[in-house]
Amino acid sequence: MAMLVAGQGEPQLMPIASLPPKAADRVRVVAISDTHLLHGKLVLPEGDLLVHAGDMCYEESRSLDAERVEAFLTSGGTATTILSELPTLDILESLRWIQGQVRERGFEHAVIVGGNHDFTLDRLGAPESTALCDAFGLEYLHDGQQPVSLHFESAGRDLTVWGSGASLGNTVLDKERAIKSGNTAFQTDDATFARSSSHVCKADIIVVHGPPREMLMGKKGKALEAVNALLSRVQPELFICGHAHNGRDLTKDRVAALPDGRGIGINACVSSTYNSIYGYPIVVDL
């Protein structure tokens, strides 16, 4: 199954085999997020651009992997040597799976951002995480870079993409969360995100792990309002996020018109509130 988003209409759940063919000059984007090491249960459709909007891992900061990564970095380890010295890390398993999907499903490009569960990427830092993802043929997006231009041979066009692993640190406790989460990789506040994204002036696609405030399941007090400001300023064709997990209705609040009224936003999470696979890849033709 997949969720097709056509224009700003209602998302449509349908079997992958029933997806309509894309127009020759369009780029088919397949978006997922919050796989939390359950990626093996997903089936992806073919496409041109695969986007993972963060949280490939689960509770990584409180796992044995975190201890191993800290010791590795203390001893001077790098992205080059982590592949041979710590080959069983959860993040590497996730990157291998994404690499496999690129090959099997014919994607021309794949881009990823970190999420608050992706401790290793956060601890490695942007240059080392970029080198690590490059080893798998994946484009790692982060705050400090300019939008990346990707050429799509199948459509004969280029798209610019910018991304960030940011989400708002837990400041609000409610009936769904009695204690603050320890999974704080890439988490930030509005002022810091506004500064780190201020250089972005133009991008066709923006990927941020956390949703905007009061859009795409981003609740007040749990989402960065600075993401809303970024979208209003840059006016991308497509915005992709995750972080907020799915409720019973898989189509509710998953798609929204962006502030400019031209672009669309999607929450590509494929997990339920209880961290089980509950959701499908989202397909958008740009």
C-alpha cells in the first residue's frame, strides 16, 4: 500500500500496483519517516527520489550502541573506520536498507535527515555523517549546508533540496507523555533553528524531522514555530516532516497546503503512537 498525494487534494490510500504512472517531466518522490528499525516491514513503490525524514533508529541514545559510539569517538574514530570497527550499529543497518531500496526500486537519489532518536548521526556531526551516508550513496542533509541541487535524468530537470534533523525539545508534558524523552538528538528551540536556517532563500523541497506548529500533527508546545516561518519565507513546492506519530486515521492531518497556498506539506511518519509500523510511504509527483 501507498498514499498518493495529487496536488492539494485528499490523500488516497491504494495498492502500490494501482499507483498511476507519472508524467514524463515529473519527479516521483517517495517519502517515509520514523521507521524506528522496523524498516523491514515496509514495501516501497518505485520512484525517482527517496526521502527519509529521520528517526531511522529507536532509543539509540539509551542503547549499547551509544556506549560503543562514545568510546569509538573518544579513541579518534571516524566515519571511514566506523564501518569496519562497529559494523553492527543500528544506524548502519538502516543505511544499508535505504541503499538497498535505492537499487531495487530504481531511485536516482535518496536524501535523509537525522531525527531525535538518531544519536549516532548527531554525535558524529555533519561532516562525518555526510561522509558516512556518502559511503552508502545517500545524501545527508543538515542545517549548515546550502540547498543541494539534484539532477533527475528521467524527468530532465533539477530540484533543490534542503533539510534538517531538528525538532523541538520536549517542554510540555501531557496525558500522552508523563516524563520528558531522553531521545534528544538534533533537538533545538525556535531561536536556534531560525538562525541555523536563515541562509535558506530558495529550495524546491524542504525536509525537517519535526513538523511545523499546528500543521501536519505538530501540536502547540511540541513543534517549532520557526519551521512555519521558514516555509512562509522560502515557499517550497514540497515540505516533508515526520516525528509526530500516526493516530487511528492514517489520512488525518497528514497533508496540508503550505502558507503560500502553492506548495504542499506532508507528514511521512510510518509509525503508530506505540512505535509499531502503522502507515505507508507517501507518493508525490513534482
